Amino acid sequence: MVKDVLVTAIADVALIAVYALAPLTPSVDRHLMLRSIGALLLFAVLVVWQVHAVSRAPRPELRAGAALGLLAAVYLLGWAAVYVLHSAADPAAFTERLNRIDALYFAVTVFATVGFGDIVPLTQTARALVTSQMLLNLLLIGAVLRLVMETARQRRRRLDRG
């Protein structure tokens, strides 16, 4: 129990450190899109890996919570990195140039569907990126959350049957 929470906390801190320290250098949009697609594929692999871990866990509910914490961190930090890169490549893409904190704030704001309006995508590419995040948010909340939780329920039933 404590191990799952501790491992997730360490992984999340490591992800934040990578996000804070990784060289995020701007590139042309074509490379940004390729990087984004690659990141989404890696995220899909991580989802499969986490679902597998939940399906074998002795305490599946706790493992599911840890998995969702890790997946949320990877997802939001990934979008934040995309926004940093795009803002650096095209300073007119948003109402202001986004540093790492601004980009994370914006990614979380879009994820939470709050949309304060202080940071707004201005270019077609930036709007396409934000729209992609919005659509993937629905997929993440609808499908990934359900998949992880249903896997935990099934594992719990198997454990209870002995």
C-alpha cells in the first residue's frame, strides 16, 4: 500500500524534474507534430503497462489510484511541453509567450475545462493543438479512467473469489 503511493510520488517528482530540466528547444511545426504523435504513442504504451500492473496487483484499488496519478502527471506535463515548444517556435501562437509554468498552468486549465481566458491560442496551429488536447481529455477521462478502474474491479473480484 505505502509502496504504491511512494513509488507514484517519486515518479511524479522525477517527471516534474525532467520537465523542468529537459532542453525544450523550438522546432518547426512538422517536428512538433511528430514529437506530439510520438509522445501520444508512448502514453498509450504507459496506459497498457499500468493496466497490466493493476490487473496483477494484490491491492488493485490502490494500484489503480497510483496508476491514474502517474498517467495524469505524464499527460499534463506532456501537453505542457508541447505548449512550451510551440510558444517558443511561434511567439504569436498564444496571447503571451509561455514558459514552463505558464504552459503547465494552461494545460491544467484546458484539462479542467476552466478556460480562464488569460492565455488564449491565437494561431490555427495553436488552436489545433488545444483542440486536440480537449478531445484527448475526453478520451482520457472516459476511456482510460474507466479501463483502469474496471481492471481494478475485475482484479478485486478474482482476489475475493480466491
